Amino acid sequence: MTLTVLICYLLVTAVGYYLRFLNLQHLKLHGTEIPAGFEDAIDADTLVKTSAYTIEQSRLGLVESLFDNVMLLLFLFGGLLVFYDRWITSLSGSFVWSGVLFFLILTLIQTVLDIPFSLYGTFRIENRFGFNTMTTRLWLSDLGKSTAISAVILTLMIAGAFSLVRWSPGFWWLWVWGFFAVVSIFFMYVSPYLIEPLFYKFEPVKDAELEQGIRRLMEKAGLHVSRVMQMDASRRSRHSNAYFTGIGRVKRIVLYDTLLTQMNRQEIITILAHEVGHWKKGHVWKLLVMTEIGGLLGFYAAFRLLQWGGLPGVLGLPHASFPAQLVILGFISSLLMFPFTALSSWLSRRHEWQADRFAEELSGTPGALATALVKLNRENLGNLHPHPLYAKFYYSHPPVVERVQRLRKAALAADVGSANEAEE
């Protein structure tokens, strides 16, 4: 059994690396070609810079992935899990607190191991391509705050979950699922007001005309948004974006200050119209429902497998504690879920297409959305030439060239329609 699991893991890893290889080879073959619709926005020098940035990011991701995989093999198949499990058991005889310590220390170790890659990516690659504006002091501050917040949340959630397991051994899968669901929804409400301001400064959009345009758009869509904010993203990076945050009555729109300097008002409004499309099409609640249904099924399957008692034997271990068995279960689940990555990506891209179409109808300016996407891609040095198979498997958004081409066709059709109506 152990050999079978190891072979499956190596096969899944090999497929992932092969897709990375295809993507980079495709970029090397087509990276100097300027796609149709990008001629006025992308010159040869920018295209070279875009390809170089993609390659650098991919190389760093590959090295980090190789490191993580080696560490995972050593941990699961090299005996480190057994040693770590025994050590945690020696620290506490409490079922709840041994579980908290098991996952809290493991998470902190992972955070420490990720530091060199984060430093290199931020202060070497992002610096080299003109994106990074973060100081070492700010980077350390962010690391400290994010680690502390994660530790507190993880401690509370693990303590709560393990208490429920001890309280109701036969039905913990149901109670833990409900507990996690409530906590996740709670954080969707409070994060915009309690967590996000710890990292960024938020203030009302200073451009009064832009804010009025955004509110008119929201009213036209029948959507109430409590606040339209801008945040000081430029303190950390020159990358640009915009997003919705919160749910229910605490929904608000957040614009990167970098975006405000890169786009005109109409382009910003069409980007937000796309985000509104996700809400109006029900993508947010549909994804939430699907996630919770999947979570319920997953917790029940975990309950049955833990009752089976054979999980330690999957890795050739005679015995493993409850937290260690959860780690084994998570590892096996990741292998089983890998083929569904393509399905998840397809569903996400489908939602993006729907949001684009909604934005066309709501704003009436598909050409402005196309121009905005071109600018976003140019300013963020996004890959214009992903391999089709890689994009189908991993891309949560349709390739930007396809989106722009479709929007340009819609804009042309709208212009022709307007001209015909004028003649009549």
C-alpha cells in the first residue's frame, strides 16, 4: 500500500511539472509575438520584459515546489512524522491541546521554511522588474502580524474542532463542519473591518466624480454597497487590482491606489461592473454552497476513514495519533482531488466569462473593459502566451488575449448596431 501511494504521489507531481514545462516551452516559442488587439499597448521591449518576468516567477515556483516536495517526502515517508508525532505527544497528554500544538507548530515550521522564497521573490524578482516598493521593515511587520493572526485563528479553530470531536465521537463530523462553516462566514463579515486594516490604510475614494459613477453603476445593477474605498497598495507593490470584500450589508468596493493612476474613470467602472457580475450571477453564494457541501461530504468521509483505522498502514506506520492521521488523510485527499483541479478551473473560467458579459450589458462599453484588461496585463506583466493545456488545467481566469478579442468583437458589433439605428 505504501509503495502504491508513493507512486501515485510521484505521478501527480510529474504531471504538474510536465504542465509547467509545456507552459514555459510555449512561452519561449511565442513570447516575441504581439497578440492581435495588443499592438497599441505592448511593444517589443515590454513583451520581452513580460516573458522574462513569467520565466523568473516560474523558476522560483519550481524551486520552491521541489523543496516542498522533498520536505513532504521526508516528513511522510522518511520517518519525520513518527518522530514529530511522538514529540508532540510527550508535550501534552490533552487530546485537544496536543492537536493544537501539532498543527500550530507544523504551520510555524512551514512559515519559517517559506521565508527564503518570499524574500527572494519580493526583494530580488519584484525589485528587478520594478514592482516592489516594500521596505525590509514593512516586510517583517507584515510577516509578524500575519503569523500572529494565523496562530490565533488556527488555535481557536483547532481547539474548537478537537473539543467537538471529544464531546461527540459519533457525530463530530457534522458538528465540526458546522463550526467551520459558521467561523468562515463570520470572518467574511469581520475581515474587512478587523483584519485588512492591520495591513492597509483604507479611505474613501478621493475622486468624487468616479465615486458617483460607481454608485450609479451599483444602483443600475440593483446592488447596495456600503462604501467605495481606496487602499494604499503602492506601499508594498506597483501591481494593481480592485475587488469586492465582505458579504451582506458590509459589502464594499476596494480599489488599489495604483489602479487609480493607471486607468481612466470608464475603465475602472467597467472593471467594477465585472465584479458586480459575480454578485448578480450568484457566483459568490453558489461557490459558498458548493464549498460547504463538499466540506460536509469531506468531513463525513474523514470520519469513516478514521473509524476504519487503517490510515497509519497506508504509510507503513504501526500507529499514529489522531492529528497525525488527519495529516495522512489530507495527503491522500490531495492526490484524489488533483484530477478535479481542471474541473474547478473550468468552472471559475465559466464564471469569469459570465461576469464579462454582464459587465458589457451593465456598462454598455465592452471596448473600455477590453482596454482595461490590456492595461492590467501590461502593468502587471501578465503572460500573454500560456500553453492551452496549462491554462485549461490551472487558469481560474480565461487567458487575457481570448477575453480581449471577444470584448473587441462585442464592441464592434455594438458600434455597427448603433450605426444602423442612426441610419434608420
